[in-house]
Amino acid sequence: MTDTRYLVHGVFWDGPPAATAADDGGAPALRLQSPSGDFRELSLRPGARLGFRVAGPAKSCLGHLVVHSSARRDHILCKAAAPAARGRQCERCFVLDESRLIHDFHRGGRVTPGLRDYLMQEHWLYVATFAGGATKVGTASGPRKWNRLAEQGATMARYVARADDGRVVRVLEDLVTAELALTQQVRSSAKTEALLQPLAAGDLDAISSSHAGDVRYLLARTAVGGFTVVDESWVRPAQADAVYGPAARHAYPHPLDGGEHGFTVAAISGANVLARLDGTDSLFVVNLAHLTARTIEPGDFASAVPAVQEALF
């Protein structure tokens, strides 16, 4: 019997990076897991149709990760299929999840041999700016240097340092936050709200460039070793461009904690989809991050069209 209900793990961007601004990059998909543990992905490329029914508001544990090396990791199902207590995990899986140890490694925290192998590879420090101008500092491993920023939903981003390993890059990240008050996290909801009225590209580029310049100036004068200051721009995937275009767009009116939903993907940035609903030319911004840890049934479903008043020009 084929499983029809799946646990949502989130939106992931795998595949090769964009090489130039005219190129596409990555393969955005909604990653699902069956009760037996098998994974499948629903394409989120522009033109793809996404339809599903949400089983209900409850969130379930997504299990935990065991890291064997820089190139291999296993996802372990939650044995109890327990409710999520910490957003995405039950208490037991949270404790067992090796990836959480990453955040204390540079402070002398304990890590497993596999996680140490992952952390000792090349890492990059970046500055990312989002549609409303909010800017953060962050890190990415060498192999996911591009994909990490695509999953974050950055509008503009610049790499500011190449570090020898994951310990050094996190020391630099904390230094930037302490000295320049640059946050390490931008709320998912803030990213979505900003996409309703994104700032002009020139303004966002100026904000990004200014922050990146401040970070490079700071890093060039620090006594921390094991890294090189760099000046390299991240190339945004072409399939995100329409998200920042001039067309009017609206907040998606239906909560994703229940009900039936279905739309065509017009564009995508991070986990935010610019959606076209059946029966209207209006565009809606849908934050698919709200589906993470929920159970859905994919199928031929459609979102109800709300009454919206287009902006007058």
C-alpha cells in the first residue's frame, strides 16, 4: 500500500550553484518523509503545481541527525513518532541530534569524530541582506557555500572571509556580532512580510555593500588567525528574480496549519513562493516554512481565491 501522508522536512535547494546572474541554480523542492522513512521531493521550480491537504495543526518530531564525516550523515526516524516539543523535535531527538553541537564547537564544546571531520573543512563567512533591508552575518561549509544562501532566501549577499575550518568561521561570526551588532538570524516571518513590498535593488545592494565593507574592515584588523578576507558576491538564482519584480502581490490568506491548498509556483526565494491561484491573476506570497514538521497529503487540491483589491495606479 502506498503512503499518502508525509511529514514535511522543509524547503531545500540542492544542485549546482548559479554561475552568472542570467543562470538558474539549484533545484528547490519540498522534502517529505513517509512513515516508513522514505524521502520524496515535490518540485518548486517556476511553473510547478503544488497541491496538498494539511492533516492538522499538530507538529511531529523530525528525528535526528548522526554525522559520520564531512560527506556522509544519516537521518534517524523518531522511534516514538512523538509530537514536536522544540519546534521540530521531541526532547529525546533534540538531545541525540549531533548537528546541535556545532554551535558550541568554537567555545570548546564536545563533538563526535564525524562532526569534527565536517567542521574541519573549509567554511565561508557571509553577509546576507533580505528584501526589506534586514541584514545578517552567517556561515556556510565549502560544499554548500551557494546553497545555504539560496535556502536562506537572501536577496543580496557577499562572502567576506574564507576560513580554514568551522571553528575559526564561528569565532569570526561572533566577533562581527559583538563588534558591529550584526544579527545572526532574521525571522522567517520578517522575510515573508518584506517580500510584499521589497526595497529597490539599488537600495538593497547599497545596504549589503556597506555592511560587507564594515565586516571586512573589522576582520582585516583582528588578531584571529586561520582565515583570509575575501570580496566575492553571491549569485542569486534566476528563478527568484520575479519575487522581487514590480508586480503587485498579496499575503497568502490561508493558514498552513490545516485545510486544502493548491497553486502554481511563479517564482521562489528561500522557502517563500510567489504563487498563482486558480481563477485569479493576483500573486500571493506563501511561506512554506510553516509546513515544516506538519503532516500533509499531496494531491490535486486548490486554494480558495480570496477577495482582494488590486492596488490602483
